[in-house]
Amino acid sequence: MANDSYDVAVIGGGPGGYVAAIRAAQLGLRSVVIERENLGGICLNWGCIPTKALLRSAEVYHLMQNAADYGLSAEKVGYDSAAIVARSRKVAATLSNGVKFLLKKNKVDVIMGTAKITAPGKIAVETEKDKQDVSARNIILATGARARTLPGIEPDGKLIWTYREAMVPDAMPRSLLVIGSGAIGIEFASFYNAFGVDVTVVEVMDRVLPVEDAEISGLAEKAFRKLGLKILTGAKVEKLEKGGDNVTATLALKDGKSQTLTVDRVISAVGITGNVENLGLDELGVKVEKGHVMVNQWLETGVNGIYAIGDLVGAPWLAHKASHEGVLAAERIAGVKGLHPLDVSRVPGCTYANPQVASVGLTEAKAIEQGYEVRVGRFPFRGNGKAIALGETDGLVKTVFDAKTGELLGAHMIGAEVTELIQGYTIARTLEATEADLIASIFPHPTLSETMHEAVLDAYGRAIHI
């Protein structure tokens, strides 16, 4: 039986919540996680992890179809959509059980139920069996977020999907409309396209992956089109009309014209909104704006003893950002000295499409907008030996430096495994590295990481291999 009095109670067991509870426990604080659905949250159960399992299947299938490029032959290449989904769910279940183990190992109590804060330090939890009152000197809100819906294109779970339905299709549709070209939309578009689905992506902004550097976005769109994706930018879905087993979309195009498109299924990927309802926030005086809880640099809500982290507090909506905030909140509560507020410009972003996209820091345009004089370096994958050996020569690494100080302001990448490479630049940003530090670093050969070194050298007119 869980102890009903704690130093820290975390509402939500996702990548922000469970990490916060474990860190609090490591610091000697009695901690509890209250989770209404699945430990690991959306990321582990219905987001980051299972989607990567799906995309891995798509990647292998793509390679099998192009076996001849590697001197291999593969006959009757096919797929089993049910088996693909089953593998994805198995991966998610394995990691969810892992979270249970980690919480137990760190002596964090777990209560499965729905929580509501009734007063500062007081939480009412409704479980399947009964109701339970929990007291805690500090409460960390980590309830995450859900898919945002737009009027007229509300998901119904059958013809119009959110990410949940898109991850567990009964069968592959013949055609698909994806609304939104952020990371979630593009990853699903890439997955379904790999299995032969006729995919159209509609993006209201003027380019795909609009938060990325414009040059990288342009290369990504070119690559996606080459693989067969149909992309409409500067376009808007005005309405959806559901048929018996299809959906007809009316689109407003950027040239002012209108177009109709009939598809088997639609995926709505137009952003997220925080899970702020039914937590008792209004009564407590916790400030909520545009579906997100407002916090200061230390993740404090303004109500004594109540913190909020992760997707609940806004962009960037990333699991690793939530985990970092969970640690920061726990250490703030424990009185750890020398803490630094989160600098979101040091949070890397990754899109696991084909090709992958990754970035950290300022885009070239943002750096110039903020008044920096910049030096920009570029290095293409076609000049890298490992990329050539892999058969993955379509890619680019771009670096942005402060011309006056040599500080690395941002890095932007597209190509094979760049979601693994970006951490090198993330560490450089954290250490406030300059071009001199990066130029003096030795990168192993032959690796894709050499492109990172060359992109730094290029910014200073010293690139060797191009």
C-alpha cells in the first residue's frame, strides 16, 4: 500500500513525470507517481518509441526493395501490416515494463488512477477500486498533452485519425491525407509512403517542417517528393466530408484555387494541447494560457509547491525536454545548488522520416534576425566515405557560427542517422564551444560524423574534402 504522505507527488508517469520522481527519490525525497493510464506516457506507449519501431520496419522494407543496389537479390518482397503493428506494440510494452522496474528499484510508489488537486499539497485520486487521498509538500504536474483538433476536421477514430489510430491500422489504406507537416505528420507520411500508400501532405505554412532551417526544409521536401510523397504547401483543409469508407477533403490552395481530394483515411497532425482539464487548476489559481500551464524559469506555477513540466508547459514538445525539466524540478525542490534554467536553444529536435532531419540552436534566418553576423558552413554527404559506402549520399550538414566570437549558434542536418549525430553539436552548444574547439576535435574515420567536422571547417574556409 502506498504511503499517503510524500515529499513529492508527480501527476503523470510519462518521460517527464517518471524521471522527476526517480530523481527526487535519488535525492532522498519520498516520492509517488500517479498515472491514470500507462506508465511511460504517450511517448513510450503511443508516440516516440512505437513510431520508431514502425519506421524501422519501413526502413528495412525500403532496403529490401532496393537490394540490387547492394549487390543482393530479394524475391517476393512483401509485408504483413498486422505483424508490423504487433512488433511496435511489443516494443512499447517492453519499455513500459522497464519503467515499472525503474520506479520500483528507486522505491518510488505508484498509484494508478485519476488525480485532482483539491488544495495545495492535497490530491484526491480515483482508482478502479476506490478513492484515495494523497498529501505531498510538493506537486509536479506532468500530465502531458493530446492531439489538437480543428473545427470541421475532428478525428473520429475510423476515417479521420490521430496518431493513436495511425499507429495501429487494421490494414494499409490505399490513399492517405496527412494534415500538417511537422515531425509527427511527416513521420507518418514517410511510414505509409514506404509501404506503397498514395500519400498527400497538406501544410498551411509555405514549407514542410516549418520550424527547421529553410535550406534543410527545402532539401527535405525535394527528397520526400522523390520518394513519391505529394506535398501541398501554403494550403489549408477547409472541410472534410465522410463517405462510407473514404473522406473527401476540400482544399484551399496558395494560388487562391480550390481542390477536392478523396482518400481512404486522413491523419490530423496539427499540433497538441496540454491536458489541463479536471486537475483543479482554476480553483487553485494556477495560470493556464492557450491550453498550457504557465511557469517561471524554475518550472514553478506561481502557486507555492506546485510545479509543471513537459508538454504541459509548452514547446518544444519533446520527451527529452520533459525529462530534463523533470530533473530540474526535482533538484529545485531538493535545494540542489548551482542549477541552470533550461535554455530551449540547446534542446535538439529530430524527425525520423526518410531522410532523417535533426537540428539544435538557431537557424540561419533566426540568427540574422537576432542581430548576429554569421559564418555558415556546409558539407554534403556525397563527400563522405562512410555515406558512399552505405549508399546514403543524399544529405547535408549545416553549421551557423557567430562571426565575431566563433560561438556555435546552430546546426542543421538532413540525411542518414543524423538523429544520432546531432548530439555532438548539442554537447558543443552546452559547453559553449567555439569553432576553434570543434576544429581541434578529432573525428573518427570512416564515420558519418566527419561531415560534422567538415561543416565546421567549411564555415572558416578550411573544408578538406569538397
